[in-house]
Amino acid sequence: MERDSIPAARWLPAGTFAGEVALVTGGGTGLGLELARGFAALGATTVIASRSAEHHAPFLAEARERGWSAEARTLDVREPEAVRAVIEGVVADHGRLQHLVNNAAGNFVCPAERLSANAWRAVLGIVLDGTFYCSKYAGQHMLEAGGGTLLNVVATYAWTGMAGVAHSASAKGGVLALTKTLAAEWAARGVRVNAIAPGPFHSDGAKANLWPDDETEQRILASIPLGRFASRDEVAALGLHLCSPASAYVTGACLTVDGGATTGSAFWEPGQRLRRGEPR
């Protein structure tokens, strides 16, 4: 079965998104690509959008090989008129847009005191502004059509904070607030808005920008109770579930997928015997 050959899609029934249209920003690489593959394998006409047309080629080639209904659009999500044009084009070409995934992002580690204004604005522009523009124009259509789903990709440091990512953490925190606000505004009109917050997971971008050496990687691994990074398809599978009818009663939620890293478990190790002091 086609669905079973795509790990992120195998947990939902075949044809879950048949006859529907999904738009995934940043859909040519990383988590966005796995989400796009999952939507396509489960029957959706899947449109990926990103700034670089080079990133579109692998997904489109796989779609041709597998017979998926898929296409790509070049888009800089920081440009509101470009966002509007792409979404209106998707709706004009396909009649509907049922699902939007706001996955486009930018991140790198930099101490806050050395972070330039341009770097701050670039990350906030892609992550927070871009998510709002895409949500606004897709949401207008979904509200008029009577329903749809939005999935925003955030990160656990949106609420924990993390050294070196003041720009990204601030942007993701804003997206989390936007998720809950839009969910409250749009629920009564059939539009569900949720977020997924991955901890560390395997990707070329994460390795290059967040754990570029073995020592850093091992330190991060030691902080994860499950003892490993997630795979992209594990994270994508849960994102697809939030967009599916299986989550029809879920809106305004943020699903944490971090192997227990934000549980605060580092205070005590299972099996460790603690010597109690004398009462004072």
C-alpha cells in the first residue's frame, strides 16, 4: 500500500486526505518535506512553497514516480503580497485549500549581545511575520469555505527559552501565542489551528546550526530521557494526525514531541541512590 511506504503516513487510514489540498511552506526539505510526503501519500494534492526552487526538485521527482498530485511554488513568506498571490493561485487552480502547514523557518546559534538587527529581523520576518501572513490569507479562504486546518511548527524553547536563540525563541513564542489566538477566533467557523513543538530531531540543518560537533551532540542527547533524537517522520506523523479527522476535537493545542527533554528529569537519575542528610 502506498501509504505504508511513507513512514509518517502509515499511522492514518489510506486516503485520509483524499480529494483535499494541502500547502506546506518550507516543504522541500527537513520536516516540511516529510509532512508534504505524508499528505501526498494519504491522497492530498500537495503544494510545497519555499524561496529556493532547487529545494522543490526531490519532492516533485518522487511525486512523479509515485503518481502523487503535487506541485511547487516559489515563495518568500516575508512578502505579504506574494503570500496572498500564492494562496489565491492554489485556490484558483484547485478550488479549495483545506490544510496549511507553516513550517518555513530560519535559525542559527548566536549570543544575544552579538545578534545584529538584520539577523533578528530576518528570523522574526520568516517565522512570525510569515506565519501570520500565510495564516491570514489561507484563513480567509477557509473561513469562507466553512473549514480547514492550520498546523504551526514551533519549538520547545518557545516557552523554556534556550541560550543562543533569542531571535528564534522569540519568534516561535509569538507563533505559539498566534496559534492559540487564531484557534479561539476561528473555531466556531470550522477552522482548527494547532502547533507541534519538536525537540531535537535528525536533520541536516539542525546538525549544521545547532549541534555542529560531536561534543555538543552528546551533551544534547544526555538531556533527553528517551536517549535519542527523534526522526523526522516521527514528528511529521504527529503533525499529520493533528490535521486529520482523528483530531477533529483538538484546536489551540501544542503537541510536544521531545523525548521527555522538557520534563526536568535531570534533577535525579533513575536508579541513583541519594544520601539523605540529617534533619536540621
